[in-house]
Amino acid sequence: MLKEPKQVLVVGAAAATVQPIVALLQGQSDVQVSARVTALRPLAEILSAAPTTDVVVVCSNDREIGDLEALAALDPAKRPAVIVCGSLTTPAAMRTVVRAGASDLLAELPSSEELLTAVARAPRRALANGAVKPRGSLTVVMGAAGGAGSSFIACNLAHLSAAVIKKRTLLIDLDLIYASQAQFLALKPSRGIAEAAQQVANLDAVALDGYVTKHRSGLGLLARSEGTYLHEPVDPEAFRSVLRVALEAYETVFVDGHRWLDALTTVTVAEADHLVLVMEQSIAHVNNMAQLYRILTQQLGVTSERIVVVMNRYDKHAAVQPDMVVKAVGCREPFKLPNMYALALDSTNTAIPLFEMDAESSVTRGLLALCSQIYGTEPPEPNGIFRRTLAALSTRSHA
Ligand SMILES: Nc1ncnc2c1ncn2[C@@H]1O[C@H](COP(=O)(O)OP(=O)(O)OP(=O)(O)O)[C@@H](O)[C@H]1O
Ligand SMILES: [Mg+2]
């Protein structure tokens, strides 16, 4: 089937920088190009008047980052793909590029081949009928310090989302060395993140399936493939494209990220709808959480409504309590998740998710409440859904 041409909008503060880029895109059958000068009208207004734009090409430089700021302020779900052409060198400008969700950063005047390749791999935004494509929700989970429980929480949130809330759910593990999610779920991915990122030019929702390993609950896992040792890091921009395809294919995506904000986690943060930050009740964790929260909100432009701080293994007698965290970190009231050492250990040792081990435990119920809080819905009524889901699980395991 012949695809509609991609709608590309070239913007910049001056006509002199916009025109040469437009010239590179004109005459291509698969691209429909238009241009606007943002000195005349703010970019946000231009975009709301052009809702079917698939890709915005922003002509920018270190002194002119206003258009990128305008894109960074948009809801990622409603933002077209962004390609930047220009010389951006300062840390402030680079951070704005990340926050604007740019999928490519090219020279001020790239070759036509470079520009067309970038446009070809940028995801489409609109459906043929002009409606905006539904995009899944993206949640990244990070710990404030090692061993806080973030991978365990990411795994069980994703499992509850798939098994109980019944959403099409994907879990992405950014730990490309130890790959703990595959261990938690007893899965052995034969292909994974690195392979998907290498094939990004041909990746769509159907092709993505070939890199995802399925858990019996229906949960998909995208992780390091079994037995590989990564000689080369995964390209962050290719990973951003993988993430966007995943958000087209799944209703909800959970990412187990790194507190040291490596390149893949930073890309995820820029695209994320929700951030779950996990800590324990110690001064060291409070200090780390305050630092992580500052970087996310002040440098990466994450708004505080998107962040949920979780106090894991919560003990009401510990010295560090929620009011202290609110004061030191500046966050909303933390979510308290109870400590259940033996059950959690059994769950990780046997690679059986918490819900399958004990659907009624306080930590399972706590995680289900957290999952519902993220989705902005009421937690499902335990005495209906738990019994129904457990009945379905036991029928399946006896089949
Ligand atoms: N609420 C809890 N109650 C009891 N045990 C827990 C709880 N949360 C996590 N654990 C246990 O803590 C262990 C370590 O957690 P996890 O591997 O998720 O930490 P992490 O923050 O991802 O660590 P890392 O920094 O190494 O990535 C888990 O295997 C699990 O058994
Ligand atoms: Mg971890």
C-alpha cells in the first residue's frame, strides 16, 4: 500500500536558515514540506494550527533555543518527532535538545542524504484520517541508591499491569550487563535491545515483536539477549526510536532505568509520562533522592506531578519518615511500600512474580495501588479481580 507523504515542518528564527533546509526536502515524493519563521509567530501556536505535522525540523544554535524550549514544554504524547539542524555545543543547549525529544541532531546544513534518512526514520504522528495516533504510557523506575528495590518494583508493577489490569504491557531492562528482569521472570531472550536498535530503520510495531520475549502472563520483556556481551554501547537515538515504536505497539511500557542517568535512561526520562523513584529510610537515601530529584526537575525539565517517590520496605518506627523526605527532597507525599523480606526473597529465588506467589499480601496490594495511582484509576476490587485472575492462572497452569 502506498503510504501518505510525511508532513514535515521546517522552523527557525530567521528565513535565511530555514530556506536551505526546505530546499533539501523539496521534490521528494514521500515528504510534504512546509516552513515557518518563528520570529513572526510562536512555535506552539504554529503547531496547534498544523495538527497533522509528523516531523518538525528545527534550525537552531546555542543562542537561539527558543523553539526547542517550546517543544520541550509540550506533552511528549502530543509532540511531533523533532530533528534539529544547527551547531549546538553548550551543555544548556544540549539539555534542551534532549528535553525537546529530538530524534536526530544534524549539522547546520546537512547533506540531503543525512536529512532524508533522519526524516525517514522519524516516527509518523498522524493516522491517515488525521487523528493523532494513540500512544502508550511510559513509566521509568529508578532507585536513589543501590539495592533500593527499583528492579523488583519495576518487574512487579509491569507484571500486575499485564496480569491483573490486563493492559498490553512491555518491560524494558536497561541493565545490559546483569539483566535482572530476565532473571526475575525466568526468561532467556534470544534477541533484545541491542539487536532492535541496530535494525531501527526497519522497525515497526510488528517487527518489534521479534525482539520481545513473552512471559506466561502476557507481559513482554525487551532486555539484553541471553549470552551476549556488549562490545558497543546502544546508540541512544536508535533507542529513542525503539521506545517510540514500543509506545505505538503497547498500551503501557515500564523501563528499569539507572540512577546515574546514563544516555539510555536520560532518553527514557525525556519521553516518560511517569517516574517512580525508589528509596529506603536512611539519610544516605534521602541525600541521593534530593540530588536525583533536583537534576530531574531543574536540569531535565521533569514536572513534579510526573514523579512518585516510593519509600520501599517501609517501617513506621524508622528515623526517616515521609515528612522529612517531603521537606528535604521537595517532592509530594511519598508512597509507602511495606517490607516483606521472606516473600520477596522467595519471589526472586523462584522467579515467580509476587502476584502469583501471594496475590493477597500487603506488598502485592501496595504495588497494585501504586500501579493504579500511576494510571490515575482506582485499584481493582480485590475480591473480584484477584479470584478471577487466580482462577484463570490456575486453569492455564493445569492446561
Ligand atoms: N518491599 C520489599 N520487601 C522486601 N524485600 C524487597 C522489597 N523490595 C525489594 N526487595 C528485595 O530486594 C532485592 C533487591 O532489589 P532490586 O534488585 O530490585 O534492587 P535495585 O534497586 O534494582 O538494585 P540495583 O541498584 O543493584 O539495580 C530484591 O531481590 C527483593 O528480594
Ligand atoms: Mg536494579
